[in-house]
Amino acid sequence: MCPKAIPEAREKKARGVRFIDKQIPLYYQLATLLREKIVAGHHGPGDRFPTEADLVGEYGLSRITVRQALRSMEEQGLIERRPGKGTFVAGSLSIAERPVFSCSLEGLISTCLCASPVAPEISRVTATPDDAACLHVKPRTALIQVGSVYYCGKEACGFVVSRIPAKFGQRLSARYLKRHSVLEFLERRSGILLADAEQSLRATLADARLAYSLEIRVGAPLLLVESVLRTEDGCAVMRTLAYCRSDVCRLTTHLVRDARARQATDIEWAYRGCKGLAE
């Protein structure tokens, strides 16, 4: 007697996607993931949406969890269930029609460091272990923190947090920041000459505070641009964390072929914005 074939859904379930945060309900994580797929254009308005069975097989979750996620998306107006026909992406979906703001990596970094914050919040905090490592101070050292939402038109597109040692930011005020940036304060008011900055980019997820500030869901994907500014003698004076919404911001870079490598076997490319490359 031949053994019974393993149902397709069960076979896929063994290879299901791992949901990393067990403290957040699985249906909520799935709904957030599916929503981002719609925002990214994988499913356009009016397109047929995957069935419960398809999602069970693809993500390795129970039918009850998938059903909860779809119900949540339906309540938000993301999808429409049509009796006898199936589930479809909402035809009048404002999220899918939202304009995407495109900017260069240089432009984003310049905005994060040089723009004047909108309704900035200034507070006194203590250095986290990461702050301490970046700013070369002891953990729990007093820092001045400036946090603000940045906008592209009327759309909140990013939340920027800047932290500087308290000894450099004693005179920093919200009134000054209405017209000037933290960078200007350091150079013009504090007399600190900045020489270079180190940047890194990585993906992250929105926590409750970021979700509230940017009007997005908890767990929504964000791009985090971290910058550490230093003086000529290598003293780190400011750490900036810029959280950018992935559904309204698109970063672009321009790479050029290194002339010295055109005849080589390896393909080498260089970032056009780097010093020394012709514009």
C-alpha cells in the first residue's frame, strides 16, 4: 500500500517564514508584512489577493491566524472580499496611490544633518551603551537629545534623533532650532569645527513611539541611517539616528565605472558622490 502524499500546504508549512518577535501577535505581523507588499506594488489595486490556503502554505501559519490577518486588513480597507469571487486588493486604495519621494543618499544624509527640525523636542537623557561606544563617553553620561519628525510636503517621512554630550549642548534651545539646525549650533554657537562623519545604513522596525510619530503600524519596516560627526582631532560630538519610512521614501545612488578597472577582469564600481570622482 502506497503511503499517502503529504498535503501541499503541510509541506510548505515546514519551510514557512520565521516571525522573529514572539511578543507581537503572529496575525499582526502577517498583516503588516502583507500590507507592505501592497505598498511596494507587489499587489496592485483590483488584483486578486492570495487565498487563505495560499497564505497558510507560504508562511507556515495556522488558518485561524491567517484569517485574523485578512480580517484586520479588510477592516483597514486594504482588501475586499467578494462572495463567490475571492479576495481582491481594494480598488480605491490610497496607500498604493501615495506619491513616493525619491532622493539621493547624499541628499538624505544632508537633510538629516543640516535641516532645521519641525517642532523639535529637546530632552536630557543618559548615554546608552551604543551612544557611549559611538561618542566615546562612559555609559549613562548626560546627553542632550533632539527629536523631530521630518516631512516631504504634508507627508511624515522620517523621524530624526540627534544626541550630543551635555557639555556641548548646554545652550541649545527649541527657539534656536526653529530656524537653525543642530549642526549650525555646534559650529556657530559652540565653536566646534566638524571635519568628517561616519555613516551606516540598516533596516529596522518601527516601535510604538516611531509608529505614533510617523503614523504607521508598529513593526513597519524603516531604513535607519546612523551618522557620527567628528572634529579634526577625532572627537565625536554628535550621533544622529534617522528613521525613514520605506513606503514613502526611495533612496537612489549613482555608481560610475572606475576608469582604471575597465580593462580588468573584475568589475569595479565607485559611488559618484565620493571625493575625487568627476561629476
